Amino acid sequence: MAEKTHQAYPVAPANGYARSDGESLVSEDELKRRKRIKLFTYIGIFIVFQIIVMTVFGLTVMKVKTPKARLGEINVQTLNSVPATPSFDAKFTTQIRIKNTNWGPYKFDAGTATFQYQGVPLGQVAIPKSKAGMRSTKKINVDVSANTNALPSSSTLGSELNSGVLTLTSQVQLKGKVELMLIMKKNKYAAMDCTIEFDLSSKTVKNLHCK
């Protein structure tokens, strides 16, 4: 009986296409290249994100702004005037407010607030050494006494007193430092320039403007 010969045929791939070794290597290299591109993309995005964060941080938190000094509400205790002399005597209470909008405390030295009539100092109050906290306002209560004892003869004061409105100005400049992140210190002056209009008939403040 003749012996049957069985010939073996290679099994075809399911998709009907046989991948060569060269094609396999190409696919692996392409996969590695794509992974590298993805990695570099993530690194690039991270770097851009860090730059944005540092820029925003520098423009907000690390930016040092000049603190502002202002007068608060004024409560008149006495306000007497004599147009014929002319002279006046005023006593009132108020607050000197140092507003600090920085992300760190503002420490300032002792200073003096001056109350003037046409540039002539008529009264002064001492401001003690203190600190305005981060993004807060330091309020200092003061008692003010201003009179014409130190005022030379003035032709305008009599007419102003007759008009029923007395105008005084108040100025102060405090020297201090803003501290950020416990490592950065920046010298800043908190200045105040206010105009106060007193109504002599009602003995109240008619207008208060600070800049």
C-alpha cells in the first residue's frame, strides 16, 4: 500500500497578512517615538503652566504696593470762632488709618500728623510705631487740638470765619517697610493729605477729602 505523503503548509494570519521582522521593528520604533513626543508635550505644558503661575504670583502676591494713610470719621467736641479777632479754637477726635493691601505686614516708624491752616501748623498728634497686618487697616485713635495761637495775622481768616466755613488740612508721612514671605523687605512711605471743612454754625464736619 502506497504511503501517503502529508505536506505542511504555514498557517496564515487571521487578517490574511503576514508581518515581517522589519515591519515589526518599524512599529516598535514608531511607538517609542510617539511616547517621546507625548513626554516632551507633557514637559512643555508643565513648563508653560509654571511660567503662568510664577507670572501671576509675581504680579499679585509679590508686587509691593504703597500703603495709604487716611483720616477716619471726625467727631467735633468744641469749635469756637471769633471773626473779629480773628481766631478759632477746635478740638475733635478722629482716626488715622493706615491701609495695607499687600500680602505681607507693613511695619512703620513713629511719626507726626500735622493739622494746618493755609500751610501753617496749628496742631499736631503723635503716631506711635506700629504695624498694619497683611491686607488690613491699622486704626489709631487720636485727640486733636488746633487753635490760632501760632497763626500770624491773616486777612483771609476773618472773611473765612464770616462765611461760616473753616478749612483745615492734615498731612502725615510714615516711613516703613513691607515684608513679603519673610525674606523680602521693601521701603515704603504711607502719606496722607486731607482737607477738612468745618461748618461753624452746626459745629460739624461739612466735608472731608483725602488723597
